[in-house]
Amino acid sequence: MAKYNRIVSIGAHPLDAELMGGPMLIKYAEQGAACTFVHVTKGRLTDLTATEEEKKAYEDALNDEIKSAAAAMGCDSFSMNYISAELPAVEEFTNIILEYLKREKVDCVITHARGTLHPRHYYTYEAVTQAVRILRDEGSPIQIYYGENCEDLIGFTPTVYVRMSEQKMKTWFEGLQNYKIFKGKVNDVPYYNYYHSMGTVRAIEAGSHGFVKAYMHGALIDNE
């Protein structure tokens, strides 16, 4: 893979960015790149009986989880803090992402693949992809990859396999464990079992041993 200096993984919700981009960001952060997990929407307590104090406590705890997960992987985080029901139109959000990528001088982006069952994931895919294409048209060498996410698998065909050492795999999962949702305390999605199993399956696909994370190149014009 190319040498990248500024990488961001953009997820629709907290945890998405880490699940998709964690392995690649860990790898490049160790090589000195500046790496950031970006969260489009913020998690919030939707229990109608919850008090304002309980809602704030939930958000504060989640923000701590976000920061701890990023730090454990040698990265930082940026929360855009949108509420799902109040997201701007895709065109407006594309421009917001475009300005962020320019401001941060990003040369590699990881985000959701198109074939998703979640509308917020598709919204993020569309805006981020369009922003990257605009930058490419302007002459930027920025690259985009779609990360494997258990909710975005329709049409997901790996084109890049990133081999992870035992230590890097441990770093990734220990970082993910900072999220209560990853540990099964919020819903019953078997995150650990899925991502651990897929790391082994992808290694077999790639004719390798150990643990591998799959990515898919975005369709971009070659400016070379």
C-alpha cells in the first residue's frame, strides 16, 4: 500500500469508524501518520422515561469510550455530534466533509461501503465518496477505501488485505473493548465473534496465515 501521512476513518455512529478503519489506522499510526476516527452522529439515550441528567451521563460516558478507544489504538477522535433526525441534506454534508478533508490535509479516507442495510451508513458513504471525488477532480492524490462492516456487506468485494500481527490484533480488540456496545452491554450483536472470525476467513482468502482485515478500493479517476 502507499505511504499515507494523514488518515481518517469516517463512521456514521460511534464504533463504526473503529470497526472499519482500526487495523489500517493502527498500522499507519505506528509509522508516524496522524490518524483520526470521525463519528458523524452522536449516541444518545432514547429511553423516553430517562431524565436529562441520565441522558447527559450517557453521552458523557460514551464520549469517554470514544476517546479511550482512539487512544488505545494510537489515534485521536473527532465527533461531529449530529443527531440522526437533524442531519443536513447530503449535498450540504458533502461540502462539510470536503472542507474537513481539505483543512486536515487528508490523503486517505476509510468509510462505509455502499451496500448497507442502514440509512445513516449509506448517507455517510455517499457524502464522503462524493467529497473525495471532488478532491480528486481538483488534483488531490487522496485515496478512499471502504472498510468491512457487518452491516455493509452487500456487494463488498475485498481488493486489499491488511495482515495484522498478533500484537496489532490485540491492540485493535483491546481498543474496541472500551465500547460497552462492543462488549454486548447495549445490544446482542456479536461484534467480537464476527470480527475475530472474519479476520481468520479473510486470511484464508488471501492465502495467508493469522489475522487479516479486508478493504475495498473506491472507484476513482486515475490522475497519474
